[in-house]
Amino acid sequence: MFIEQEIANRYSCPKCRNHEVYIKRIATTGTGFSRIFDIEHNVFIACSCARCSYTEFYNPEILEGKDNLGAALDLLFG
């Protein structure tokens, strides 16, 4: 939940510059056998602007793998 809180604290919508965001973790299937057997092994963080509904997806494995999460989020949100 730490990543979601950091994203919420730093969020600014790239379309309308709103700072209120809805954040959810979602799981999706991949291709091949995972799709056939409906195995949801891909997890993403979905960030949706509360004003215009613009949504971006982030890979939490990449964000969690950074030594300095703040630096990674600064790159994403300026």
C-alpha cells in the first residue's frame, strides 16, 4: 500500500492537472496458457483522474524494484 500512497501524494493528471486520483490494483491474464486457463498473473496499479477519468497503468514490480521510490515517482509525475 506504500506505493499507492506515494502515487496519491504526488499525482497530477497529465491532461487536466487535477490532483485527486482513484487508485486500484488490477490483475490481468497474459497470452497462451494463462489466457486459456484464465490465470491472472499480471498485476498493475491503475490511476484514474477523479475529474476527467484519464487512466494510467503502472507496473508495481518496477516501482518496488527501485532503490529510491521517490526518484521513480518524480520521473513519472514531474
